[in-house]
Amino acid sequence: MKLQIINGPNLNLLGKREPTVYGNLSFEDFFETLKKRFPEHELHYYQSNVEGELINKIHEVGFSFDGIILNAGAYTHTSVAIHDAVGGISTPVVEVHISNVYAREEFRHKSLITSKCVGMMTGFGMEGYALAIEYFKTRTAAK
């Protein structure tokens, strides 16, 4: 199974940014752990702070990969364009948030992309990405 993880703005600072919220581990280090944990899957990782680059990546993989795991960061709450990009592809998308967005500021309670995703993981820390991979494993096995 071929899965693309896409992280949005400020997630390049994981391990440094607000460790009480996001932890002390960089995503690159966590990604190495994911690849060891799921060696039977082809995992790809992409991060950008630029909305258009995220949309380009969604378009690039959105018809050829088995799944996308998307943490759009702050764009979750503001980007109609990412909503439309996810809605325009055939690859299923799972939305992931490291922190529990519903336990944070009220503006984070509304996601513009959830309605185009098959589901959302929020508040499980980095483990949310592994849970999304498990979802895709189960989804594939059920077919």
C-alpha cells in the first residue's frame, strides 16, 4: 500500500515548537519510526508552509496513491482551496491533528476539510498518524 503523509504550516518545527502541546520529537524522526513500524507499506512524507504547494502535492498523488494522511495545520481552519483539492481527488484522505483541536481555542474547532475526508484523528499526539495508517490497512483488507 502506498500512503502519502502531508503536513502543513509550522509542522516543520515539531520537536521545537510548543513541546507541551506537540512533544519533543521532530516529525522526521517520527517518520523513521513509522517506516520501521509499517515496513510492508510504502510511506512518503511531504511538508510545506505554503498553501499552494500542499494543493500541488494533493493533486500529484490524489489519483495514484492508496491514501493520504493530511495534517493541514492552521490551513485546516481557513483554506477553502485545500477543501476543494481534497474533494477533487479520488484517493481517500484521513485528517490528522496532533493536539486535540476541540480542547484548544474556539477558532480551531471548525475544520473546512473534514467534510471531504473519510475521517479525522485528533488529540492522539503523533500516534494519530499511525492510527490513520491502521485505518488504511483495515480499509484495504475489507475490500
